[in-house]
Amino acid sequence: MNRERIKVLEQFLKEDPNDPFSLYALALEFKNQDSKKARELFDQLLEKHPTYLPTYYIAGDLYLEKGDLDRATEILKKGLALAHQQKDLNSIREISAAIQNLED
């Protein structure tokens, strides 16, 4: 977790609170050090920016790491549907593999 980068990202969000990338980048900064904060930020992304596809794989993975299989599955399945809608083949493969791993 890079405190300076967090400050910069928080400033970006203050300047443009509707920028999903800054919120996503901030969530990533917290992912390995403060998973509770990361989950809060990813949940904000899922609520406020439901079409921001990169969120789904990482958020699903984070919930899986924390043992919340139901929430991880829900997020990944929504992400897969969105990936199909956006015709994003890389995301379809990535999220499909994650779902397959959950089901094995």
C-alpha cells in the first residue's frame, strides 16, 4: 500500500467523484493491506459504476479470498453477463475460468 499514491487517488476522486478508474485504482491499493476498506470501495464501484467491467474479476477474487463464496459467485456471474454484453472476450475467458474454479 503506497500512502502517497492513495493520497493522489483520493484527490483525483475529490476532483471527479464519477471517475470509476480512480475508485478502482484506490480499491486495488487497499486490496492486500486492508481488505475491509477494499471491499467497501469495490462495493461502491459495483453500485455506482455497474458497467465498469474490470471491477468484477478483482472484487470476486477478493470476496473469495475472504471466504465469502456466495458473494464472490454473485459478483463473478454478474461480471460474466456484463462481459458478454460488452463482447469483451478476454474478460469472458478470465471470469469464466474463475467461475469454473469455484464450481470445481
